[in-house]
Amino acid sequence: MGTSVRVSTLRSGLVTLRSMKRVPAGQRSTVRAADMAIPLAQMPRAAPADLLTDLLPRLGPQSDGRALVFEGNHLVGIVSPSDVARRLQLGELRSEPPRLAA
């Protein structure tokens, strides 16, 4: 896989476009990324080999529909709502359940 991030270096959480939009325009130049991040404790976690059907029930508004994908202690990816839609479309073309990793 590409670049990975060790869990111990992740401190605050995940910043999404939606979390940035929640900050009033007049405050955006002074708000730190950590202050608008979705806390790591609210982020669902998965492994690359996990089935998407097992992850779906854990996705929700608290994480903006995203999940962090870990291989051991390394962050190797982020599942987004568009990733889910794409995997589900591909799964309809195949007989096996869609997995997170391509």
C-alpha cells in the first residue's frame, strides 16, 4: 500500500469539508484544525480485508459517514461515502460481497 500513518501520531481526529463548513466564515481564519476535527473516538475503524457489509452499520453522522482503515497500528486509508457507493455498485456486478480493499 501507499503511505501509512502510525496510530501514535494521530492526535485529534479527522477534518472533513462538512466539519469545516460548520465553522462560521468569520472564525475560519482563527480556528485550529484540531478544534473542528471529528474526534478519533467517534471514528469507526476497519481493516483492509473487512467486508463492507460489516462496516456499514457502524458508519453514521457522527463520523460524516467515514471510517479509518488500519493495518495493525498504521492508518492506511479512509473510507468515504463515495467509496461505499462505488463498492456497492461494483458488488452488484459481482457475486461476492464487496470488501474495503480493491
